[in-house]
Amino acid sequence: MVYLREILRHNKAKLIQYKNIELAAYFYVQSFEELSNHAFELSPDEEIALIGYKKEFVEVSKVNSIISKPPVKGFSATSNIYKFAGLYLSAKENLQQQLREKFEQSDLKQKYFLTKIEPTLKAQLQKEVLDLNNQSLAILIKTVFDTDRVNEKEVNTALQSVTSNTEIDVQIQILLEDLESTLLSIRYNNKSAEEVVRDILNNFSNAIQKIIKNRRKDHPNFIIEDEYDVQDILYVILKSIFPNMRDEDAIGKVGAKTTKIDLIIREERILVEVKMIKENDSNETHFIEQLKVDFESYHECKWLSKLFCFVYDPYKKTRDISNFNDLNGDRIKGDHQFNVEVIVVN
């Protein structure tokens, strides 16, 4: 797993150097919030495809005019899978037939990529790879789809074959990142990512005793002065389990306010917001109101499913824990819904 992580990290750094439509497709599938942070060098037709990846409105007539262009030297608008996928996202109802045809004509890695663009294709690919026991890509795809059938030796052999003999393009990068996430989830002793994060947060106070009170001779204790110290400790703990986790990312403004997300586990659709009630704080009232405001901003993260609000209260300033517990539950705004869970420790 460690060597796979290094391969993916190194290869992603190479992919990001090229501001092409392949990179746009990668961000759409794996890290949508990063898409708007990059400028791309694209053809006019690819610019239309990029609009699809950004989930923005584009006139269907523009998409149709690109699709209907006659092939040039045997290459049509559907020849480039990344351009076609973006165009499809702009006009799904019009391009269903072309998508199905493209899927049927594709190899396994391209079919897997297309299931990320159109999830209804997943069942068809699952059935197709079921009996392909001697193909490395099929084994890895089956592992992602069905963790109950994982044979570690078989997976390791297939993984070695793919990483040694196959060019790691965007499609393979996506598959391998999904595989890494799947294998990590298996190693959580059958706990979900959400359960693992919850356990870590609930055990925070116990875990940090070694560094705040009981360090070795001549080594100063770690002093936790504010929420940034808490965030740094949690970053180290969570990053060791969720290697793709990121920290401190701004999300879109709600009114005049911009909110920064503390810890982001994008692949698991989890965010962690960190607060610390310090010695000079009187009680939890200010933090309750602050969290209520922040919740509105988090609706900008359309992929978000679970929000953990971690409150470290070492001076036991909380007067009534139910004030925090009242924040728990589902938050719904329009067609977006996420669940909030507040964890307070001291």
C-alpha cells in the first residue's frame, strides 16, 4: 500500500502539469472542488466539454453541433473519451445512445472511467468483469466493486502487473486511487471511514496525553493553545489513515462570509471542523452560534455527506452539552443534504 501511495502521488504531480481536458476529467471525478482552481489550455470544442465538467449550463445546440461534425481523418467528437465525457455531461438526454455505443466499444479501463461519468453503467461492467479472472485490470475493478471477494495475493499480483507494465494515464490513476481507498477501508477492521473518524475524535484527549504531559526527559511537552494546534494534531493522525486528506480549503461565499474547511476527506465525503474552547472563553454560546453560521456555507460542498464538528474543551467551559447535541442531525437546503455530528471532549 505504501508503494502504491507513492506511485499515485508522483503520477498525480505529473498529471497536474498538463492543463488539458484529461486533467479536467480527473478533477471532475476525483476532486471536483479543485476544478475551478485551475486554468486549462483547450480547443474550442474542449472548452464546451469543460463546461460540462464544471456542471455549468451550456446550450444543447452547441453540443449537438460538435457531435454532428463529420469525422476528420477517422476522428470524430467521440474519439477523445475525455472530450466526449464532458460533452455528455452537458447534454445527457441527447447523448445517451452515443454513450452506450462508446461504452460497448471501450476497453476495461475506459469502461471503468465511463462508470464514473455515468454511474448507471456500473452494473453492466460488474457483470462483465465477474468471470475475467486472469486479467489484471478486471481483478482490480472487481476489488473496487466487491470487497467481500478480495484475495490479497491476487490483488497484489494484479497491482504489480498494472503499475509495472501499464502507462498510468488519467483513467488508470482514477482506478488505482479508488483501489487504494477500497483497500484502506478493508484495513479498518470492517469499520466505515465515518466510524474510524468518530473513534479518533472521541479518543483524542486520551491519545494526546503522551505529548502534553508525559514526554521523555529533556523533551518539552506539546502546548495546545488554540484550535490550530488541535487541527495540526488531528491532521497527523487522520492523514496516516486517509492519505488523500487535505486541510484548510476555502469554500464559496455565503453572503459576505467565506468559510475555511479545516480537514477534508473528499473520497469519503467527510469534513471535520475543529474548535477549541480556550481558558478565556466563558462558555459554549459563541461556538454554537458560529457553527450555525458555518453550516450554511457547507452546503456549497455539494459532495459533502458527513460533517464532524470537533470541539476540544480542555478547561471544561461547556455548561450544557445538550446545547451542542441540539446541532446534531441532517441539514437540508434545496436538493443538498448532509449530516452533522458534534463531538465534544475535554
